[in-house]
Amino acid sequence: MKTSLTRRTFLSRSAAVYAGAQVAGVTRLLGADAKPKPGVQMYVVAADFKKDPTGTLAKLATIGYGYVEAFVRGIDVEEFKKMVGDAGLGCPSGHFGFGFVATEKLLDDAGVLGVRYVVSSVLPPGPPKNDNMNALLQRLNHLTVDDFKRMAAMANSIGESAKKRGLEFAYHNHNVEFRELEGGVTGYEILLKETDPELVKLEVDAGWMAAGGADPAALIAANAARVRLIHFKDFSTVTPPVNEFGEAAGKHIVNLGTGVAPLKAAYEAAQKAGTEYFIVDHDPPFHGETALEAAKVDYAYVAGLMGV
């Protein structure tokens, strides 16, 4: 996600509840004949939400968003579900702290909230030892073939548990998965090969893919049946590729449509693949504007792609 400090904060809080709410279903909210609208990952407005939960959700609805993807900490899940519904928003997916909190606990929360997709924002190869987040960051920046195989096994296990509850698990990428490992393979290739397509779907973050040196449109096309959600993130540069968490890539995150990430091609590939959810994911910090101002600009870009 962001600068090293922001990511450190994220990882240290990942053991809290990550949740979402499917209140009425996007189709019912928008009307059977209405075109789907873009969604937004709640991490984008996390600071605003902490200060003014109901007001922030109302502003997202006013901008035009049809739904949110949850990234919620320190709040009663039923209360969040009600607030989302009161704002007239749906919430079909959420980022959960898989690998940090017991899977069954997180799936219990997902059941209460009513999400369809449970997504791993970051899936570590193993739990942090003694809550040493600095060590975990270093490990994530130097993942090995064996690490990715362990992550794949964990993803399959989560996916199987989710399926038993009528949920679907999706893996969300960053840039670290696209570093070339021993044997010339990338971590993402290992994950694709070692996970069961019936149990592990994909939430493609097109911006992070591009930052890591991959072609998001090509990857979406090659894995069309698995790509159920897509994140839109833009970068002022993706050359040379950066395959580590930290400021080197995060400092280049910009408003959607103002950078060089191939988002239009990724959208077209996702639309052709039958992807269901198109989600803004603009990582803070924000420069010269508020999070909600950025969210408005980003909505206009994705809505323009979708023709809504």
C-alpha cells in the first residue's frame, strides 16, 4: 500500500477486524436495469471514517459510489452494517486480516456482515513472530519460492473454509509478487499454479501489478474465470519496476487517470472477463487535497470507463 510507515501501521493493525457489509445487494440498490457503479475501498477514507463514520459514508454515496469494500477496525460489525445501509450503499466484499487472525473468527464476522467476497489484503507466509512487524516487512520484501508455496497452501485452506460458509475467497496482490525468483518464476505465477481456481479467486490491483513490472490486462485475460474484482490505482511512473513495499513505489501514487498505469486496458480486459466489481483504491497520504476530494476525482475516472 503506501509509504513504509503507512504499511507498518497497516500491518500492525491487521490483527483487528477487517470487515464489510452486503446490506441489500448492489443490484437491488441500483435497480435491476441500472448499470453497476464503481465502488471504493474504505482504506482510502479510513482517517475520515474514524472521525465521522456516518458523514463519510454519506459523502461517498453523494459522490456517486454504489458500494464500499470494507476495511474496518475497532467498530461493531452490526453497527457498520447498519451505517452502510443507511447511507444507501452496498458492500459485497471486505479486506480481512487472514494470516493475522484466526480464519474462522474472520469468517464469522463476514457472515454477520453479509459480504460475498472475503479478501486477503496482505497474506503473510506465516504469522509475525512476537509481533515484530519490521521483521515481517523485511520478509515480505524478500519472499522465496517456498514462502509463496506456503502462502498458496494457506489461500487454499482459507478458500475451502470460506466455500463451506457460502463465501468466496479472493487474493489481492501488491507489487512484491512480481519479483523474479530463483528459476525465473515470479511469486504470482507460483500462487496461480499452486492454488485451486475453485477456491481462490483474484482481486487484481492493476496499479500494483504495473508498478511491479507486470501487464495487468494480459494477466486478467489469462485468468479471466478467476478475476472477480479489480482495484484501480495509478502511478506517476512504473519504470523501473519496484518489487518492494515502501516509499520507492508508494510515493508515486497519484489520482486515477493522471499517471501511467495501463488502467483503461486493464478495465477492458476485466470487463471482457466478466469481472463483477470495479473498485477505487487510492493509497494515502494525499498531497494538496483531502481523501474525499481524491475519491471524487477517482470516481469520475472509473465511472467514465464504465460509462455511468
